[in-house]
Amino acid sequence: MDRAIELKAAKLSGILLAVLVMSWCLVAMVWALTVGVKAASAVEAGAGLVIPLRQALIGVHLLFAGFVVANVVYYALIVASYRRLADG
């Protein structure tokens, strides 16, 4: 029964993680296009390639937040499953 509970929790948290990572990838691609256009105009103006560090770090932190959320969901599902068993 422990294996079934853990498998269900891993399955659902894995699906959530996949959705979060794919969403992050799509947002990052759109963001890269807008930054790329701005960077290309900055290169033409002689400023060199400029990628805003703050926005890049926010994106990376959001990706890691997705991993944390997936782990929280995993353990919450395990706890909820055991409580459901204890309640009968």
C-alpha cells in the first residue's frame, strides 16, 4: 500500500512539474524574443549585447520555485493519503 501511495503522489507531482517546466520554457522563449529584439537594436546603436540580469534571475528563480512546488505537492499528497487511510 505504501508503494501505491508513493507512486500516485509521484505521478501527480511529476505531471505538475512537467506542466510548470513547459510553461516556464514557453515564457522564456517569448521573453528571449523580446529581449533579443531589444538587444539587436542596442547592438546597432553601439551599446553591445545587453541582457538584463535582474529579469534573467527572476526567470531562474521561478523555475526553481516550480521544483519546490512540485515537491510540496508530492509530500502533501502522501500525508493526505495516509490521513485518509487513518480516518477509515
